[in-house]
Amino acid sequence: MNRFLIAAALLATAVPQAQAARSWTVDPAQSTLGFSATMAGAGFEGRFERWTADIAFDPADLAGSSVKVAIDMTSAVTGDPSRDQSLPNADWFDTSNFPQAVFEAHSFADKGGGAYEAQGTLTIRGASKPLALPFTLSIADDMAKATGAVTLMRTDYGVGQGQWALPDPVAHDVKVTFAITAQGQ
């Protein structure tokens, strides 16, 4: 029995310990989280003014990387007062019951040439769905810039209830875009 314990202890010290990927702090003044959709045949754009991101990412350690983005759904603005007043309501984001949306990823793939894909889960209005999020990344010294876009079906997350559940007047597909500048820690 003692030989087994000694061998296990030696093996444990011989195996390299996993280290956390590098942490990054988002610069909110240089970062955006936006969306675009079509209403009554005309496109419109919006953005979320408040969101946070916990990022631990290292291209050399994708297995140790993770991202968690929490979005304040009450901060959605489109520039149209009527639409902006409607978005927090129960038919749309239902912010009184679901004040945040969350994207969380722990799996990443290197697609080459600075392109990556995060495999994670997006939760909006309490509905959680798997999401593959493509993005490009460049790192120079201690600064990282990431951009990406993905198209979601709003009805998959219960966004647009009642008369808004049909694709007229608001299309079901919504494009979500982001541009992030972050400082390495």
C-alpha cells in the first residue's frame, strides 16, 4: 500500500499542473455589443450600453480558456423611442423577469489566420441554447482586439411574444455583432 501512495505522489508531481489562461480586461470606451434586425421591411441597428465580460483566453492554451459575458437587457437602445420603450416589456426581453442575458464558453477552436470559434451557451429570457460564436482575434503586446458576428433566431429564445411571434412585421433573424478591445493582465 505504501508503494502505491508513493508512486501516486511521484506521478502527481511529475504531471504539469494546468495554469489558467491569461485574463483580459475589456475597455468599455473602445468596445461595442450591437444587434441589427428588420422591422416592416426596413433594417435597424441597436446596441447594449451595459455589459461585462470575464475573459481568460490564450491562443496557446485553448483548453484553459473561458469567456462569460453578462448583458444588461435594460440597456438596449436603437435610437427609436417607441421601440426602445417596448424592448424591456414582457413581449420582448421581459427584463422584469430576465434582466440579463448570458453567453458562457469553455471550448474554443483555432480556425487559422487569427480566426477562432467559441462553443458555448447563450441564455436569453431563461432559454439556454448552444451557440457557436466565430470571431477574429489579434494580440499585440498587452492589447487584444476581437470582432465577431452571429445570427440568432429571436423566437428560439422567446423574444417577440404574442403578435410579435410572427416574422411580420419584425423578422425572426437578428444579427449580433461585437468589437472588443481588452488589456492583458
